[in-house]
Amino acid sequence: MAILADLNIICIGQARKKLPPDDNNYDITPMSRNRAKLRPVYWQNDFPVAHSLRGWWYCIHPKGWDTFLENPFFDFNAEEISLVKVRPQWAEGIRQLLAFYIGQSPTGEIGVVIRLESTVSELVHERCCLSAFVNDLIAGNIAYNHLYFITA
């Protein structure tokens, strides 16, 4: 079952925003997280660790509202409703986006939150490599509203 969820990438330590060279399939909203005093990106969700990270926060959706509604990035895992999986047609593009922002981070690390409007609060996961995260996303083993730290 398709879900309307935001893909959020926090490029840790990034001083200036940078959009991928080929972002024709995505609507990307960049938000600076480099000021001393910051407001939460999402007020209705409790993401204290994600909101404390410095760098640039990118909220990403499929290009165009109709595409977002008809062909979103994610489905619920049919066996476990608290988990999501990437739709096959988006898997490689999302992997490329994650790899691009890992390369843009001076720390070589990004934070990722697949945000679904709900009362589920942030849970922080240990660092994992890009390939393991993408494999888990394809398999439907990634929880929404959880913060994942990803490295190359």
C-alpha cells in the first residue's frame, strides 16, 4: 500500500546548499540548519536529534504533486505496518541521492528520516553504510520517523 512520506536527508556539516546535477525527477526543498537558533523543520513530530544536526536539510518528493500522489517513493511493508520499503522504480534514484549527499558532507555522513505524519517519535539508529541501508529499504526493513546515520 502506497504512503505519502517525505524523504529527508540532513547533510551533516554542509556549509552551502548543493542540489544534485540531475534532479529532474524530484522536488527538493533545502533548509539551512547552520544558524545558532533553529526552529524545528516539522513541529508536529518529535525529532530532537535530527533537529539538532547542523548542515543542510533536504526535504525530497517525486516531482509534481500528481506524481507524489500517484507514484510516491514508498509503500508500507505488508507484514509490518511500522516499516516502509522503497518502490522499485525509485530505488536507484534514492540510492544516488543518498550517495550524492554523503559526498557533499564534510563528515562523510548524512542523517535520513522518512517522515510520515503520525505520533511516532524519533528513534535514533546506529551508523550504517549506504549499501546496507538501501538493501534494508528495498527489503522493507526501515522504520518511518526514525533517524538513520548513513556513511559511504
